[in-house]
Amino acid sequence: MGEQQAAACCFFVVVVTGGIGIAELRINGYIRAPEVRLVAPDGSQIGVKKLAEALWLADQLGLDLVEVAPDAKPPVCRLMDYGKFKYEQSIRDREARKHQKRTVIKELRMAPRIETHDFDITLRRALEFLDEGDKVKVTVRFRGREQERPEFGKRLLDRLAEGIGEAGTIEQTPQLEGRMMTMVLAPSRRRRKVEANHDEQQPSNEEPNNAEDENS
């Protein structure tokens, strides 16, 4: 019985990041090229102009001359309201970060001869993690002669997957690596779709409450 092991869990976090940062572009007097390829505010091509002429045109229009492609020959500059551009870019970046999802993988470990009570605890924890939207990596570790019967581990993981049911999907089928056999579960797509719909509807659900407050 010494080889029996209670279910244990640990987790690590992988944060998936992205988004477009606001590049610090050279504008107006900071542009050093003697001539530039000028682009109008609407994106149409004006043509190659001397830097002084491009700066004069920007001043006449009340806009900034922004070097958007410094490595081009000659550099490409666009006429725009740079302050407004940076503000709109920051809004887009904020929205992109808002939609970024953290990929969290929580690990559960079992022994091939785990007792029913411990197995039930592992299954319950796996269901809780999946319900929270996390992935679950389940590992069976073989000791001593247990390595000669890897089918015991496979049977155990299959049993766990069966207990998970529609709450999750098998992202990685049981694989044997040395003394360990692992399986990765992910929240079901059906659940992720429900959560996405809930997030979209959340703002609208608050409106009736505000209306009631006003009427009262």
C-alpha cells in the first residue's frame, strides 16, 4: 500500500500576450531625410517631395508630418493628426488586451493503484478546473514494477476522461514518456462558446437595473 498515492495537484501559468504597441515615430522636425515620399491623410500618394516642402504642406493643413516607413528609400511620411492617431491606437491596444486570454494549465497526479476515494478527488478537481476555463494535465507516475504494466495507467486515464464527460475534451491522448503517462484535457468548446456569449450579453443585462433605479 506504500505505493498508493493521494491525488495531488499543482499548476503553472502561461500568459499569452500580444497586441500592437504604439511605435515612437519621428515626426515633423525630427525627420532627418532630405526628401520623403508623401502620403495624404486619406492614404493617396502625393509623391516624392523635399522635406521642407512636406513640412510646409503639413503646417498649411494644420497636421503633422509622420515618418511611417523610415527604412524605405526615400522614407514614407504621412500627413496626419499624430495626437489623435496615438489616442486611437491606445484605444485599440486596450481593446486587444481586454480580449487576451490567459492559458492556464493545472496538473493533477495519480498513482496507478490509486484508491477510489483519491480518484474521486482527482476527478472532482479536474472538473472544477475545467469549469473555471483552465486546461488540465493529468499525469500517472509509475514506480518499480508498475513500469511493466503501462496499460494500468492508460486504463486509469481513460476512466478519468469518461468521468469528465461533456465538461471537457481530450486535447492530448495518453502518452507514455519514461516513467510517466500524461493526458491533457481542455474545456469543451460548447462551454467556451457559452462563456463568450455570456460576456457579450453582460453589459445589456445591466441596463434594466439602471432603468429600475431611475423609475424608483
